[in-house]
Amino acid sequence: MTKWFAHIYFFKPEPDRINAVIPDHGDYWEKLPIAQFLGGPFTDHSGGLMVFQAADMDEAADIVEHDPFVREGLIESRLLKEWAIT
């Protein structure tokens, strides 16, 4: 059974580097073998939110750790939480 997770993240103040990585970030999420996800940037471009399905917290953490924004060190702060949809 899959569970839902929310990854909320805020960028470091490096807009040029962030803009350069946006295509890789999108490609990464599009190519993941996960059932469903939703995500996008905050309107002030300070960060974003990804909501996705994974088997457990370990799998969710692994997915997030391989996100290009995380790999490139562009995240200033973030939170990964299991989300109970009611």
C-alpha cells in the first residue's frame, strides 16, 4: 500500500543556479516510477511543494535525496512529512 508524502522546501538565494536546474528537476519527477505526484513552485519563487506517493518514509526520503535541487545543494531548508489525506 502506498502512502502520501509532502516535501516542502525553500531555496538558497541563488536564482541563476536554481533556474539552471529547473529542467533537470522536472525531468527527474516526470521519470520517477511512482503512481502519482503533484508539485510546483511557490508564487514568490522562494521554494516549492511536492506531494507524492511512496511505500514508506525510507522510500520517500530516497526520492527526495535524489531530486536535482537537493543534489545540487540549492535547498536552504526542507521538511518531508507523511500526509494523511482525509
